[in-house]
Amino acid sequence: MSKMLHIAHGPEDAARYALIPGNPHRCTKIAALLDVPVKVAHNLEHTTYAGTVGGERVLVVSTGMGGPSTAICMEELARIGVDTFIRVGTCASTSTAVGIGDIVIPTGAVRMEGTGLHYLPLEYPAVPDFGLVKTLEQAAIDTGFDPILGVVIHKDSFYTEIDPQTKPVGSELVAKWKAYLAGGAVATDMETATLCLVAASLGLRAATVLVSATSDGDPAAKDVSAAAYPHDFEERPIRVAVEALRQLID
């Protein structure tokens, strides 16, 4: 088998475990917590490092933003043996229970996305592997955090959340968003539903750990400038994910 079209991996890169951030720049931060990390590939939005945790080979591969690129990345990683995925990323709070810097571990995701429909029908829930969720929860506690577990909203468009009223379907977006919040959704991201549905359809394990980049109701949440992004918190879900891998492997 030759190298994969998108992630540029071949059989020689095989591993069971993968940590998959969206942002390629987070790969370096994650790899720094692995033993003997080595950069092994970079193609398109997919940057890859390999290292070990407890003697087990682990890959760190960026998916890029959104469902389609996440699905491609997972499909190709599965073809070289990955059967356990932990998404490491950020989210925006949709609940007063979630503040900036809080760790969020999704127990399910609203399917406000399209990629998952290519894998499982709309009636099928987007839920992570329960065992992985519990491992992430314990890892967060052991790392010194008080994680928040709950449903997240997976949306396909960033700016329709920020400025829905400017879009032709704005009234529909606002109505749906209100319903999701009334149902208790705690945060929103752009990958978790796809992650869960691809994993379920391929018989794999997957879960997500996030850090909230906003506090619900804070006007600053509408500030989309690079300067407003809280980079100081990015290491939090990374530490939790690596600790979860240690617990899984040990």
C-alpha cells in the first residue's frame, strides 16, 4: 500500500492510537508531551508527529477545521491501523455552567452538520465511546481539572453562529439554536459529531476533550480577532488527552 492521498502516511506509520487536533500548530504542543516525538509528515492541513506513551506508538495528526477534513483524516488513519481517536480542541460556551478555560468532555453532539449523513442516517445519535469518555473524565480530574460533561452543538459554519441575523436563513438558525440551548447543550464545536459518526460506522473508538475559549453571555465571545483568542488555555485539553492515553495503555 502506498502513502495515503491526504495524510501522506503509509504502512510504516501504523499505530493504534491517534490524538487529532484541528489546528496543525497544536500538533507540536501535543508531541512535546510524548516520548521521543518525531515529525513524520505534512500534507495539506494534515501535520503528523509520532511518539510513544508507555512504550506504545501514538500518532498526532491535525484534521483541519470541520467535518469533511476530519472524516478524511479518520478514514485514512483507520486504514493504517488506528482504532482509537481522541479529538483535542477548543469550543465556545453555550451555557452559564461553562466558563473560559473550562474542560468540556462531550457526551453527545447535535448533528447540525452534513458529513455525518454520508455515514449514518439522521436518526442515529452522534455519541462518543462511553469508555473513552469515562477515561477522559478521570484523566481530567487526575490532571487537576473539574470537567463538564454534556451535549455539544456541532455546527458546520463559524460565522452563522456569530452573525446569524445577517444570513438569509437567519431566523431558522436562531430558532434551532434556541431549541438546542433549551435542551441543555453546553458548548459548540465543528468536529465532534463527525468524529463520533465516522467512528461508529467503522467500528472504532472515539471521544473528544475540549477547552472553552469563551464564557456564555460575555460580549467578548463575539470578538473574532486573533488577539482575542485565549491561547494560554490550549495546553489544558492536551494534558488531559495525553494522561487519558497513559491510563488506556497502562
